[in-house]
Amino acid sequence: MLIEFSVKNFRSFRDEVIFSMEAGNGDELPNNVFEVNNTKILKTASLYGANASGKSNFMRAFTAAIMMVRNSNMIPLGARWAEIVPFLLDECSRNEPTVFTFVFIANGVKYRYCFGTDGEKIQEESLDAYYSQKPSNIFKRTNVNDYKFITEDNSRLKALVARNTDNKLFLATATNWNYDKTKDAFLWFMNSIDTYDSFDMIADEDLVSYSKDDSPLKDFSLKLLRETDILIKDIHVDYAEKDMDTNMMDLLVPPAIKNNGNSKFRSLNIEVEHEIELDNGNKKTYTLNFGDESSGTKILFALAPSLMRAFAKTRVLIVDELEKSLHPSLVEYIIKIFNNPNINKANSQLIFTTHAVSLLDLDLLRRDQIWFAEKNPMNGVTDLYPLDDFSVRKDENIQKGYINGRYGAIPFIGNGIDLWRE
């Protein structure tokens, strides 16, 4: 579970911004909070802001950092991390490293992991583990290749330095060589946190699961669709990898790769059964191709695997524009089920950007669950801050306050005169 994330010198974030999932002092909406190791943590958080304010850059920061950890063992020597883009609108920042910091709990232990990179080399990196109230530093890396290690494992970790390279994260290298004190932290990045900018694609393993009539995923998905008032009786997924015949190979496969042994193709057909009540009271079932369904239905169908996994095992889901193609009531429903302790028994977390002002409701989200991104129009720098920074009453109409600009993070719109001026 995520406690805190900070980023500095990444795209529009020139200065360090800190995003916290630690609950504030308020006692409202107790179901929206859970406690681990005497720390109260939020289950959901929203991020508002005008177009081009930096909301998507914040999501890109999460993605860049997570993918660097996941792919570190695979990056070639000397290759550049293309995801790293510093703040480019001043001469200092463009030549300084981008820095990411995560504070999280994995397998019952709190960790703080930080690294900085210019895209070509890892300039700094450190991992602290909180086996008690006091942090224990597992390793610290400065100036690319200067290392300090936990005393009892110093000789073992020194030997692993030779297996690392300037552009690789030592967290990944040490874990790859079976160092146990980095394992849980590394696996948290691999398995427990994901970012999404859309739900247009469904993973092959989920399609295989959907294709089985007794699949728990299929059952969960149908319940989700019915709960959201979508009249679907059943879903049939026919998915398989099949061998190409000679004619198909000649038609579809370029000659240069015909002999690489890959003669499989993906066969997929999804049909949806709708049960309709006729005027005479009888019911009739109609079957439609999945392509004819609404965008909202398709998104819920693609979102279902992530939700099911989140409610089974603790995960962090980070979604850009959660309301995309979804009615605000459906977005509110998803937030509520994450905050519902009877459904979200694993205490998974949902972090999302949105423009849906209807969700600015203190009966739905606490003041510390609402964040704003605002870009300074003079220098292009994005700042991040929570609603909790303002003196907001528990019964205040925050929708009206936001629209009226009380909390910032709204667009500065002209009167259109300049568009017609010759």
C-alpha cells in the first residue's frame, strides 16, 4: 500500500511535490480510512485541475518510476531511459536529475525508496526499511557508483556492485541476485502498483479466464455490470491461439519472419446476451456482438479484472481520467466500493485524476482525499496540494467553491475577443 509519493524535476514538476495517502486529523467517513502499523491510510484519492495543469504529468511520473524498476534488469548497457523528461523551461532544471520517492508498506514492512536519474545514469538511490520505528538503511548510492551498505551485509552487497551498471537500479540488481532484504520492496513495484490511462485493452490471460464458463472473473464481471444497471444476462468469450495454415501464412506473415517459428494467430469473439422484457411481460434474450456495446460497458468489462484482483489482494490502482466514457454515477459507484470495507477487504487503493465536479462531495470523499494540480501561467511550473490545506467546513459546498475558484486549479478562460481581432 502506498503512503507517499514525491517527484521533482519531471516534465511540469520543477520543484518537489509530495502526494500523501496518509489520512489527516479529520474523523469523518471512517470507512474511507484503514490503519496499518499505527498509520491511518486513505483508500481513495482524487486529483483535479484544469486542462494542461499537470495532472497527466503526475500520472506519467508514477508510470516512469514504476517501469524503470520493472525494466531495470533488461535495459542494455549505455541505453537511455526515454521516459525521463526533466523540466525544460529553465537552464538549471534541464541539466539536473529527476528524483522519485516512494513510501509504502510491503509484506508488513514500511519502506522508503528514492532514486534520481538524468535518463542516462542513476545519480542517486537509497532504500530504507522500517523494521522498527527507526529506519534501517539497506543501501545508499550517490555520484552514480559510490555505495554504502547495511553493515552486516556489506561484503555481500559490495560483490553485487560489479553486476550493476550506471543505468541500472541497484534495487533490481540486488533482488535479481537473491538478496532478501530488497526482495519485498522490488516485488511491490512488480506486482502491487499499476497505472492506467485507458481500459481499451484486455490482457490475454484475462481473456482466457473470461472464456471459461465457471470463471470467477466472468462471474465478478457480470455482477459488476448488473450492479451498474446494465441489462446483460451473460457474456460469451471465444478466445484461442490457433495455428496458421499455409495460405494464411503467405497472406499475413512478412517473408522476413516466416521462419522464426511463430505460426500462431489470436482468435477472439465476444458476444453479449441481453434479456429484455417484452410488452406482454414475457422475456426474450438477444445476442449482440461486443463491438456494438457502449463505451461504458466495454470499459467496465476491461476494468473488471483489475478490480477483482484489487479486492482479492492489496494493490494500488492509479487511473488517469477515471470518468472517461463513464457516467459520473458509475465513477461514484467505483469510488464507493473501494471505500466499502465489506467489498475492499484487502484495503486496496484507488488514485485517479478527474474533471467530474459532481464527485466533489464531502459525503463521498474526505477533505484529505481531494487534491488539486495548478500550473503557474508565468513559469509553467505545476504545484500539487490537498483540499485539506484550506479551512473547509465539513458541511461546505465544495463544488461551488471549486467552480468559483476558491481552491484554484481551474482554467483561466478569456472572453474570445482576441480570436476575432485582425
